[in-house]
Amino acid sequence: MYINTISHYFPSQVIGNEYFTQLNNLSTEWIAERTGIYERRKAGEGENTSTMAIAAVDLLLENIPYSKNEIDLIVGATYTPYDTIVTLAHAVQHHIQIPDIPVLSLSTACSSFLNAIEIVEGYFAMGKASKALVVVSDHNTAYYNEMDTVSGHLWGDGASALLISKERQTATDMVIKKLITGGAATSGKAVEAVVLRPNDKGVVMPFGRDVFQNACVYMPKVSQQVLQACGLTIDDLDYLIPHQANHRISLNVINTLGIPVEKLISNIQYLGNTGSAGCAIALSENRDKFKKGENIVITVFGGGYSYGAMLITI
Amino acid sequence: MYINTISHYFPSQVIGNEYFTQLNNLSTEWIAERTGIYERRKAGEGENTSTMAIAAVDLLLENIPYSKNEIDLIVGATYTPYDTIVTLAHAVQHHIQIPDIPVLSLSTACSSFLNAIEIVEGYFAMGKASKALVVVSDHNTAYYNEMDTVSGHLWGDGASALLISKERQTATDMVIKKLITGGAATSGKAVEAVVLRPNDKGVVMPFGRDVFQNACVYMPKVSQQVLQACGLTIDDLDYLIPHQANHRISLNVINTLGIPVEKLISNIQYLGNTGSAGCAIALSENRDKFKKGENIVITVFGGGYSYGAMLITI
């Protein structure tokens, strides 16, 4: 599989830590020390999961290597749906006006980005698609409680879009070498640590420490697995993009893997936890800095305890 | 692909049409004439999408032809999530305690059952799974407005579970011969006709006539496509199970296809519209009446305008 092109979108409204100082008496330093977050973006009036996905798609379509009409599959990923019937994938299909292709949206919480790409891999393997549009969008502030002093300050909003093809399309395509996903709902407090019940309290994280601990186990482990599956070692890795949940988790993961901080890519400092969109946005933001032959691992971990890793070679 | 076994669960609480007569002054006859519905089931206190899925899985596991520990993929389907982070697939993984297998949940609204099976087909094609557990569950009454005289009386709750394998497991396996899904969000009022926005009004259907008309076009068309793909004609069809949205839609579909009412399988009369679970429940309820060699088509159509058909041979 090949990533032909990638884009990202985040809302213009910036919410600094001082907002939560005023609201909840949490100091900028307290938040930054515990999470690495200084700012996050918040969707504006009229914006939602689907509009952000469409905004990312519009940016993507400005520069694609083939006609958009060749797209034959749309997969959406979100755990913060604007509409669970007219999902973000359906909204995008309507927007780009390509009829009669498979369209679906999924959630594995913050791991949804990699599960979406694995679904694409499956359609390619079946021969039912060859050029897929993946949209990842999370509108966390639609479901958070900003007064929640445990997790209200963590969340940001954002989206990303990618075109993925079965065969190489351009010399600058990024190559997906290996992708592994897994569920770990059998571990720890998987079914209660972080939840989003739309009819209840929205997104809450009563057992953040359990999320932290399991994330620090599963992300290094599955990162090693994708490298090993390709006959590579950690020394062959040029960049790691871990799920942007907490900068201390990211530092713990690179410490476990034994890689220097220069190889860590992060955007949590200025975007907060943008959910399943975080890693995709980071890949898009840093696209131009990657050099031919470099190896990048994206690794994710989410509530419900799904995890995954993807090895990309430039 | 082979369906090894299938189960269904619906809640014990029965809501007859007279409930809506008292509530909204809609007579039993008026509801029955327009929808075919006389009764529907409503989830009780403490029940939700995930508990219904687990109840269906428990019934399924009472009689399976191999160890549950051989399950290597779980796909959940719902548009009425209890939890979008700990999805029904994650809740089921936790319940059956099988670690480190891919787990995800998806929505294509009322078409989600067939998209879930297509995801399984993809994992089988990749060689990443060989025995999948599919759970389909919709808890419509968690998101409906019972005072809504347009659609409040349509909805029911229910769930189904299936084991699907890549290779034949038993002589009584049902064979999935062909599966086609598609998105039609480019048609009619696809992005506004029926919506479920958790932060807005829940499930509403402002353009039911547009849903009706498009359902009556897409379900016959895609049913013909799966038959043709297998070299069969409508005369080879023994039973049709259309999405259980409205009995008048079902009658319109068989009329268009030119098949007698004896070949139509329905449960909307006593279950209402159970969303993506409806066809799966119908397949499970009628499992014992199907005879070796019979051909069954399941066809679905949902909000956001996704559609699909699956040809099963007994």
C-alpha cells in the first residue's frame, strides 16, 4: 500500500492553558508538566467532525496525483461522531460526489486511524478497491466537560485526510510496509478507564493512570513487532509518531524503545489530544521533512484498549 | 466465507401500538397500515447496545462448533452506540476474554450488518483472520423521541451475533456466495433524510418519503447484482430478507423483483425497525426453516444512503 498524499485541518480557535486556570484553577505549569500541553484547538460554531473531515479533504484534493473520480472506497474514523447515521464518510462521499463505492465509518477510539487503514488493506486484498480516501476526525470538545479537572484540559479538535493506493502512483508515495492492530479490552481497566457515552456524561477518564500504564506497554511492544516483521531493528527507525495523548507517555515509550528524543514527533504541545486524528495530523505536518529511505513508525493506543503500529518507508 | 452459527436477542419489554395511541393519538390501525408494525421491543433499565450484543454472544456460544478461543477477529456494528470509545466490539472482547485480536466497530447506519461482514471478508483475504465474531446491535430507543409522531413509533431494540469462518467448519454452515456494499450519499436527500446527532435531537427522519423511495430503488437493484454475479436469476431465489424499516418498503421491493410474498421474510410486525440488527435477527429466527440448497438474499438500505446485498446458500 502507498500513501499518495495527506492533509490536515485544525480549527482556528486557540485555547491556551490559561483558559483552564481561570475556569478550574489549574496553572499553566501544572497542565504542561503533567501532559506536555500548552495549547489546543477548538472547533468553532457550525464546525463538527464531518465539516472538519470535509475541510481536510478539500485541502487534500488541491494536490492529488490522479482524478478524484478514481477513488473507489471511503473509510471514516472517529469516536466523536457528529452524526452516527450520516457518518463522516457519508458526508465526505456526498461532498466529493462519487456514487456507488463502499463507504463506512469506524471507531476503535484513539486507535481508529490505523484500523481505518487496515480496513483499506482488506478491501485491496479482496480486489474490491484500489484507491481509498481515509478521513480521520475528532471533535473532542463536542463531548468533553471543560469543568472536568481530570481530563477537560487534554482535548483538542482536528482532522486529516489521506489517499491510499494499492499500487504505487508517484515517486514520492510513502510506502506502508507493515500494519498490525489489536484489541486489548481484556487488559487492566479497559472497559471503564476512558469512556464516551453520548447519553451519559460524554468523554470522561476515571482511570487515567491505567490508560497511561497500558499505553506505555502496548505502544513499544507493537512498534517492535512491525519492525521485526520487516527484518528491521530499532536502530533502523528514523522517526516515531506515537498517539498524542500525553507527552509523558510519548517520552516513556521512546525511553522503553531506547530511541533519542530527536526521533520523536509530537504535536500535543500545541494541539492537545486530537484523538484518532493526532498521528495522522503529525504525519501530514512533517511530510516535507522526511527523506527518501527513512523509516517511520506510527503507533497508537486508545480507550477500550485497542492498539496498533504501522511502518512507513519514505 | 461460511456462517457457522447465528443467534439473536431482543429485550423482554413489549410496546404495542396502543402505547403511541395514548401518547400521540396515533391509532393502531394508522400505524399498522403505514408501517406494518404492531409491536416493538424496548431495552430495559441497565440494558444498552453493548449488553444486548453480549446477550446475543452468550446465546451464540451455547452451541458453537469449535472453541471460542479460535476466534481471531471481532467486528461490531451499530449506529446507536452506548459508548463510542469502549465500543460494543470492545465490550464483547472483554466479555469473552480473548486478547490480542483485531477488534473494531463500524456504522453505515441500517446497512451496518453487511458492511461488518465485508470487513470480515477483507481480514480473511489479507490472511489476518480466519474465524470472526460479528455482533450487530441497535438500541434505537436510547436515541429516539417517543413523542415524535413522524418516526417515534417505528423503532425497536435488538441484537444478533454470528460466527463466520474462512473455511467450512460443519455440514450445516451457511455459505456466503457474494456480498456487495455501496454508498449512495450522492442520491436524493441522503445527508438529511434520517440523521442521528447525539448532541442534537437524536434520531429523526425529516424526509421519510425520500428514504422510502431510495430504499425501493437500491434494494432490488443490488439484490439482482448479487444473483447475477453468481449466475443466478430471481427464479433461483428462495427467500428475501430486506432491511426491516417499513413493511410497505418490503412489499414494494418484492413487487419490483417479481417474487411472491411467500418468499419474503419479515419481523418488523413484532420487532419494529431494529436498525442494522433487523436482517440478522430475521436470519437467526428462521435458521431452522431453511433447506439444503436454498438461496437467500439479505438486502439492506440505510440512512446516509448505504446499501448492500448478500447471497447465502444453505
